[in-house]
Amino acid sequence: MEDWRRIDVDQYDPDLQYEPDPIDAPAYSAQQLDSLVTEIRSSVSRGDALGAIKLCVAQPPYGSDSALKTAYLQAVLNAFVSVRQSEIPNIVKSLDMDETDTLVKLLYSLMSVKEGQKSGGVLLGWFDKVVELVGERPIVSYVNTCARRSNMVVKRGDKFPTNVSTLFISSPEGEPKPFDLKAATKSKKFVVVSVPGAFTPPCTNQHLPEYIQKVQNFASKGVDFILVVTQNDPFVLRAWREKLGATSNKILFVSDPYLDLSKKLGSPIDLGDLGLGTRSSRLALIVNRSGIVEFVADEKGGEVNVSTASKLLAKL
């Protein structure tokens, strides 16, 4: 596929290629989506290329389940492929700013799936014309939106991110060892407590003690374990755990040295003015056995208020 790289559409930041759904995304029912897909296909069959693309970019079903979105994207792909290259410029020119932005989002979405990659040349042809006629603004807008959302705190209903390979825990012998987050959390119900730092007064005196005292209360509510996450190294976390008297195997202290998990949770915070650099913010989550976040308690500033053990127990 020589034409796959005629323009480098992900040159701005390949890591931000895939955009999460908007928070207020509309959720289509199966019946509504079937109707939309039928309209798109009918327009394609009639040779109404502009009408088909207008339907595609009008109101994508971002908030719908994955099966519905897959069916929708297939119809969109068929519409893009059916348009002759000579027709693309006039279609792009007829779209307003919001429609052009949606067009770019759909192109990125299609390029991330196998079916779309098979038609990579066609999709890049669309990208070529968007850049030629509108400029790079829609692509930059897309990437900037991804960047903003990548910093948003995880929300209820999100899939808990387990694809993090740079976590560590202290072994029984006191040595650091990798922590397999995916294996440890599979089919488990657990609580995540993200904190700025070991031995800091709010974490040591206010936040963690209640979790340690009430670890059996969580167990009685069906929680398999509590995961305490912070940037400190495993040696510091071992000493902190001993200081706190956390002897239960139901509470795990995990080091996130590169803030990889914190970034996926949207929780890094700049504490440079306190001499701490970038750290995890104070955050608590409840995650069910399917790996879905059921509850999020995101603290503002240095407070210890909504993320306490009592507040989370009340949500179980």
C-alpha cells in the first residue's frame, strides 16, 4: 500500500490517534441506527454521494455500544469508498467546520480498524483533499481534542486501563518486582486509591489510615483488594506500609514510577511548587469484576473529602 503514507496524518502525535467518545455523546438504539445505516446505503445506491456523506457526519452514534458503532462505521466506509475521486473536492467544500471535523474523526476511526486499513489509499485520498482545501486545522483540532481528553479523569462507565507494564511492588524479600496489573485485576472487584506521595501528611494521617482500618469492611462488601497507587519507589512504599501498620494482604501498595497508570486515569498533578514534581492526584475508584469503573471520587486540590474509605463503602 504505497499510497498509505502520501501524507503523514498522525505526524502531530501518533499516541493520540484514537479519540474517546465525547462525554455527552448521543447513544443510538439499534432501531435508530438501522434507520440511519439504511438511509446512508440508499443514498449510496442512488449515486447521491453528497447526501450519503452528509448523513455520515450529521450525528455519529459515539455513545452507542461497540457492535452498533461497528455497523455504522462499515456503512460509512462503504460511503467513502463509493465516492469517485473527482467528487471529493466538491463534497469537502460543501461541509461546514463541524462537519469537516467529524469527517476527520471518522477517517481516523476507520484507519484504526482492519476493514478501513484495507481501503487505506481511499481514506488517504480523503485526507489529501481535506488538507488541500481546508488546511490542517481539522487534523490539529482533532489531535488537540484528544490531548485534552487524554488528561480527563476517568469516569463512571469507563473501562479500567490494565495495559500498563511499568508498575512495581515490593517482594516479600523487600526487592522491587514487576506488578502485572492485568492479571491481578482479572475478574476481580477492587478499589483503587491514588495518592500524591508516601509519608506526606494528608496521605499518612488522613487518607490511608481509614482504608487500612476498614479493609475487612471492604472485603465484606465483595471487594477483593484495595490498590494504593503512587509514584514512590517500592522501597519507600514498603517502609510506608510498615509505618502505617498495613499488614493485610487485601491492600497492595503499587509503585507507578513513570505515572503511566496515573496518566491513563487522567490524574497526574503538578506539585513542583512543593518540591514534589509531577505526581498522582488524590483519586479513588471502584471497579467491578468486568473491569468497568463503577464510581469515581476525584479530590480537588489537597483535600481529603470525597475519596475517604467511608464515602466509598457507602457506594458499595
